[in-house]
Amino acid sequence: MRVAADIVIGIVALLHAYFLVLEMFLWDKPLGMKIFRTTPDYAAASKTLAANQGLYNGFLVAGLAWGLWLGAAGMAVKLFFLGCVIVAGVFGAATVSPRILWVQAVPGIVGFALVLLA
């Protein structure tokens, strides 16, 4: 079960690395605007806010990678950062778009459950 948990945690970390790239570097580019459903004017006006949000996703990646690096001893670290992912996903779903629940919170919940079962 630990291997399955670590695989899901790796996927969650990769998702957040992707979010980092989208928010920090592609926010005002065609791909970023398509994914986040923004206009050029909105993307230009909110670019620094998006970059800040992307940086926070980078911290989630770092924390999840740290937990993976610690192996079995990293259970608390994994649970903490997965909890952060879940809270951010639920908040995003409630305040921005329900699809954030499925893209961010659900993978975090699956990882959290697998870590507890490991």
C-alpha cells in the first residue's frame, strides 16, 4: 500500500509542478488563458497574483517531495502537505470553480487515504 501511496503522492506533486508552470510562466500565454478561461486583459492584470499562487504550488511540490524522500519516516510530512492540497482544493472549488475539487482535492484525498492505509 505504501508504494501505491507514494505513486499517488508523486502524481499530486507533478500536478502541482504543472500548476506552478502554468501560473508563473504561462498565465498570460494562450495555453494558460485557455486552461484558466481568462481573457488577455484579465491575464495581464492578474499576472503577478497568479505568479504568487504558482509559487505556493511550488512549496506544495517541495513538501510532497520531502515526504517521499523521507520514505516511511515521512508519513507526517506527507499527510501535512496532502492536507494542504486538500484544503486548497476545497477552497478553490468553493470560491473559483467546482472543477478544482476534481483536479486538486480528489487526488489529494486519495493520496491521504492511501498514506493512512499504508
